[in-house]
Amino acid sequence: MAEFYRVKNGCSTNTQPYPGRSECKTYQGCSAGAEVSFCTHNWGYGGNGSSNGAGHGYPSFTADAFWDIIEDY
């Protein structure tokens, strides 16, 4: 999904760590006013089809990371 928004917002493939979130990155060189960030994890249904015990859950850092990303807007 991050790739879709990277392309849609004209970002380069270069990333930079998201401040304070080691599991998150922000694409560089996006169109004016656009920012695309993403966080990687191995919870939920991944490429190998396993649930890693989470089913359709989300990683424990999700709520904090989401707030960290949107609180500036």
C-alpha cells in the first residue's frame, strides 16, 4: 500500500527514518505538500499467509505510531 501512495504523491524510493519510530520510514522527494510514511511489521496476515498469532489484529505500536504521525496535521 505504501508503494501506491509513494507513486501517487511523486515520491522517490529513498527513505529516511521516521523520528522516534524505528519501525517507520518516510519517503523523500514527494510532491509539494505531500508526505508518505509507513511502518513495517510482521503481524497479521503476511506474505507467507500466517497470522503470527494476531489474526486480523495490528501490532502493539500501532496506536502510538498513528498518533505520532498525524498529530502534526
